Amino acid sequence: MVIEVRLYASLRRYRPTGSDTGMLAVDVPDGISLGELLSELEINTDEIKLAAVNGDESAKSRVLADGDRVELFPRDFAAKT
């Protein structure tokens, strides 16, 4: 199954080499959790302020489904108002 991952601000350093954006499509096994996805991408979870799946704040235990959109915001992220 394919999951869309969006990395914001300082978390963009985890994007694949050669990628110009913080968006990537990741092919993962069925039944993978958000935490397992983060581990697979080698993202330090201590750096994450907010993880959202399809726009809803989500725990690392959430099981992902094909086509889900994961958004990751770092601790140093400041939203513009």
C-alpha cells in the first residue's frame, strides 16, 4: 500500500536525497502503524510535535490504510497566522 508523507520545516531533512519537496510517497506493508512508518523512515520521534493522519492528530499506534496522508510537524514549527 502507498502512504503519502508530508514533512514540514526542519523535518524535511528526512526526505530522500534529490527530493525538492517535503512530500513523498512510501510503499509500505499492509497493517503498518504510524510509529512503524516513522521507524522505517528513520525519523526521530522526539523531534515531532504533531503527527496527523488525514488531518486528524494521531498516536503512533494508529494503523495506516492505503492512501492515507501523514503530516509531520517538528517541535520548532510555528504556524503563521
